[in-house]
Amino acid sequence: MTPSPPNIAGAGCLDWLASNEFSAGVRQPASRHVLIGVLNGEGIGPEVVQASLEVLQATATVHGFTLGLEYGGEIGRLAEKRGQPPLPADVVAFASRIFSRGGALLNGPGGGRYVYDLRAQFDLFCKLNPIVVPAEFAGAGRMRDGHTAEVDLLIVREGASGLYQGQAVSTHDPKGERRRDHTFGYSETEVRRVVTVAARLAQQRRNKLTVVYKEAGVPGISELWRDCAQDIAAAHAVGCEFLDIDYAGYRLLQQPRDFDVIVAPNLFGDILSDLGGVLLGSRALTFGGSFSAAGHAVYQTNHGAAYDLAGTDRANPLGQIYSAALMLRESFGLIDAAEAIHAAVRAVWRAGWRTADLPEGNHPIVGTRQLGQLVAEAVRAPAAA
């Protein structure tokens, strides 16, 4: 049995966010015009983003919507080389314009503090990372045959507070040695809003919520997460369990089908999302979307810029392609179009094409550009049949 495309909430267009108490008027789709702000990023970013845009263009033609593509400037380490911060003011202004007009950002990887500053700037407090393993990919992964069959889980990461948004202070102790302090925290509102989203998603999926913390290691913050989650889970009639991060990581790999929706602080969610790449077979298949209460959304891969692969045409673009499909589903309500992209990826894999990170038997290896073309052709194929 092949799992469906990432089952965020079923309806798409951020219905799961619009229905929670922290939403601030999430938009609904008004037309068949899709406005996308494109940030190519750095390293392999331009290559994988271009592959995803080729797939989007094919999908738009087949499914009868138009694409409006607008391009922003340099981010991350590229911006720093120009003497700018990793999130430059011109990119903030660009993103603001896209969001104000009902669009979403399709973002290539950016280094340095870029993603963390972007989340803080636009209060992108909720990041969703689906982990769904298609049957076609079972042989390409490193897990035992059948171990990842029917895995379909969703990691909900808090993104605008916590450790990654803490305050760093540099001092010297009385002996003159360098000292670095990093302080961070969570308010009840910050915890409740992301757990509320996770509970509503669990309610619309399989009704099971897992909360990840470190009870004895970080007792105060863990107590706050536990108290909020118990209250919210009861209010939504959702089953709820609590796991320490180390055991959660073990169980995610050992018993992945046990999970439905996992909600975690930003660091713990980051770790679990990367471990999800092991279940998928490659970090190149990981992706997600970051959301504000107003429905502003940024879609990107979970992996980095892979500078060593830049310009080699060897990067696997599927994570970026999947992020584009998630954008169509969640920001624009184009569910059929999103599902068509996932079906096309599965068709390409069934036809025997592979990428360098997922070699399998004697199957031919293709590069970034050709894989994007193959997926685009597979999107068009049903219309031509």
C-alpha cells in the first residue's frame, strides 16, 4: 500500500491554522492564480529550485492555474559576502510584499542565521515536516525491508522561540578566560499556540499526539510544555503521550509507525526531522513549511546548501519539489495538483530512474536537471494519455 501525499489536514489552504485561536485571519484562495516569491538561496539552491519550478510550470498547465513568479535577492552567506546580514533588508521587504498580496515563498537553502532570522522576523512559529515513505522508495533506503512501509507521520516544530531564538552574551571570567552564555525560554502563549495547531492536526488525522521534551534535563520548560499539552489534548479529545528527546529519537527509527503527530520545541523538532531523513532514505527527500498565525508561509527543504555539490548537477531536487507540492496544497488549496506531483515522483521512481544519493541495483543515475524534467514529463503524461 502506498501512503497518500503528506496528509497535513486533508482540506489544504491552511484550514488547520485558520481554525485555531491564535490565527489572525488566514486567507482563503480567491483565484486560480498562484503568486510565488522565489528565493534561490545558495550552494545547490538555484539548481534544486529551478527543478521545482519546472515541475510547477507543468503542473500549472495541466491543472489550469497560472503562476506568478517574482524573484528576491541573495540570502545567507552570499549576502554576508556583500557585507549584509544573512536576512538582508531588501529580502524582508520582498517577502513582506509577497505575503501582503496573498503569496507564499519558495525558498532555496540559505546559510548562517538566515532561516532563524526569517522565522523571527515574520513570527513563523509553526514548522510542519511530513515524513511519508512511498512504497517505491523502500528499496533505496538503508532500513530493513518493510521497516518503513506505511510510515505517515507529521512533525510540528516550534520555530519562533526557544533555544534557536535565545540571547547570546560573550564575557570573560575573573581569570580572563572567555565565557559564552546563551539564555532562552518559552511563554505559555508560545507553547500553547504550536501545541494547539498540533492537536488540531492530530484530530484530523489519527487522533494521536506525541509531545517531546526532556523532563529531568530541562525541568521548568518541560513542565510548561506538559501542562499546556495535557490541557489542549483534553480539550480536543486527542490521545497524548510524552517522550524525552533521546527516547523519542530511538523510537522514531525503531518503531516509526507508532507515531501520528509529534510536537516539539525547535531544537528537538530539528533533530527528529533530520532523523526522519533516515526513514525516507536521504536528507534530500526532507522538506517542510513554516507558518505564521496570519497564514504567511515559507516552503523549503530541511537540508542545507551542500556547497560541495553546487554546480555539479548531482543534487537530488525531490525535497524542493515536494516543498512546492506542499505549497500548492496548504497555501493555495490546489490539492489535486499537489497529489499529481507526488504521483509523478512515484512514477519516475517506478520507471527505474535514481539519483546519486539513492543508488539501487543497476538503475540509471540521473542529475538534478534531468530528474526535474522527468517529473515534469510525468505530470504532463496523464493529460496526454
